[in-house]
Amino acid sequence: MRGVTDDARPQDAPLLDELMPWSVAPLRFGRSWIVAPDARTLRTRWDRLVAAEGAEREALFRPSRARTPASAVAALPGQRTGTVRFAREAGPCPAPVRVAHGPFDEQWLLPDHRLIDTARPELWRVAGEPQLFAVEQGYVPGAAGPALLVTAALPEGRSPAGRPGRIRPLFRRPGGHEPNLAPGLLDFLGERYGDGADAHDWLAWTVAAARPSPAGCRVPLPGGPEAWAVGVALGRDLLDAQSRGALSGTKPRLPGGRRPYVRAAVPARPTTLAYDSEDEALVLDGGRISPVPAEAWEFRVDGVRVLEQWFAHRTAPAEPGSLEAIGPAAWPQEWTSELLDLITVLALLGAREPERAAFAAGAAEGGAEGAAALRAAGVLPPPARARRPASVLDHREEGPEGQFMLL
């Protein structure tokens, strides 16, 4: 589905890395038990861990070079969690938070810095409405799927193919302040394509026109105001679907008659997922959901089918006796609701993919000036300060053992 590759005239299309200069590497959780598809499971795992002592607690914790029960670390920005060494932790479970654990797979995470190997605190400082995160997928030659995904949830940032990408927040400060764009870019766009271009317009254009390359996403400039308007309109639709309605405030929906429904209940512990192309049905052992358009079933990121990976994250066996083995006794109803939502999102995106691919190909041909025009206008290269996170001094953050940090 990627459709457009880094072929002709790559030097003419600037890199997203130049246009959205501040980026962060993916998070590294370090232990899989701290993330789960439902919040109840995380609370049960926490209670099991804090009830254990000594060597049993350490074994359940799964120490790494970055984190052990004796690690002393600060609290994550915006999170009210303990900062005593975890070996002495006896308090209640912190409130789980929603994260994007892979493409289109929103799960729950224990937001405790003592449990996460590499949490990227700079991302936590700017998370929350109206923030959006553009997640650049790792480059896989010939692989199907979009080169850039956008989520309102804090993203883990790792690609299905295992290759690291980059996370680019749309705003550098909390509350939607200071767009993460090369200084002067919005003025340049306004002068060329019409007044009123904002950060969301730019991100919408990028979602519609970006194409992959070994050096990272490249974003061609539009050939004129009409191309800009068409790309922004298309990109806003795609952006809203990817972010589950973050722009419009309305949950994505398919037209009447094409909305997926449960035709046969999902069994308590489904083990297989298949697709019946004749009936447009998703089959989970004896469970059945339809209609499911072929575009939704075939939707891939980095060559990996999204629906299959989503199902595997909820049904893969875990080591007996481990915290990962603690989970729901039966398939929760909320998972079925989330699956219906996911099918809707993938169906909407899949139906527009041919249009997006054709538009991206045309944009690559029409925006021949590219980086040269931006350099002539002084937009590129971006200053070094634009690649660093902004200072956030409007609140205190708790350090190890209850001390406070000044940022």
C-alpha cells in the first residue's frame, strides 16, 4: 500500500527531519508485563508484584541493566507515582495511561519510571490534548504500509518490522504551544499557498504527501495553492481517522450498511484469526464479525498486517508463573468494541489509500523546487535549538526518594 517510493529526484524533496526538527527515539519498556490491552490486568499484576518480597519480587520484576528493584529514578512528568526504590514499594497501583503500543494498537501502560527502561520524559512533558505525535516508520524496502502514522496517544514508536523510527510531536510545549516546525516554515507556506496555514494543515499535507526513503520520510512541496488545498483536505481526513477523531472530535464511522457488527459472539479464548473474503467476515474461531472490507484486512504497516498483529498481542501465550501470564480469564467485551473501532479506522484508511498514493506521486512530480526553495527562503537548515526540546519550567517534578527536580 505504500505505493510511492523514493525514486526520481530525491534531492528535491526535503526530509521530514529538517521540517519537524525535534524528534525523539522510540521508548523502550524493558519488560512486557507493564503494558496490557486492559487496565484491570495491570492492576492485578501490580498487586501480585508488591505482595511478593525479596528474591521473588526481583524475579517477577525482570531486572535489566537499566532498571532493577533497587533503581533510584525520578517520577515521569505529569504522573503521580512513587519514587522510593521499588524494592520497598507497598503502595497502590498508579493509574494506567493509554499508549500506542504499535500501529493502531492502543493499550494501557503503568506510567511508573521505575519500571520503564527508557521512558523519554521529554515526550511525557508535552503529552495530552491537543498534542499529536507523528511516528515515522522505519524504512523497509518494498514493504507495504504508510511511511508516517499519527496518534493522539503517547506512542511507543517501534515499528512492526523491528526497525526504529522517530517520534515527532506536533507541538514543542504543553497545551498546543510552539509548533515543532522549522522556524519560518508556516510563513513560507502562507506566502506561497494562502494565508491561514497552521500546524495541523502542515501535518495533514505531510500525511497525504510523505514518501519513504532510506534517509527518512521526504515531504515534497506542493506545486501551487490548488495542490496544497487538495492535499490538506485529503490529509485532514486521513489524519482524523488515524488519530481516532482527534481533529474533528467525532469518532470515525463508516456509512450505514458498511459498519461492522458481531454476527456470532467471540468465544472465551479465541486462538485463530482468519478472513472470509466471500462474506467479508473476520473469523475468530467461532466468532464472526462483518462486514469487514478487504482493505481493512489487508492494511499493513511495514509489511505486517495490522489486524493479525493486534490479535496476536491479545492471544499470544506467556511464560507460566510470570506477570505476563496474568490476564483476563475470558475475552473481554471491551476488546470486541475496540476491534470494531479498529476495523472502521482501517477500512476508512484502506479505501482512501489508492487516492493517497496517487496524490503523493503527483506531489512528488509537481513540487520540483523542494528543499532549494526552502533554503533560498532561509527556512532550511533549521537552527540547532529547534532540534532540542523546549524548556518547561511551569511545574516541579519529583526526583528519586521524594526530592524535587528543576528542569
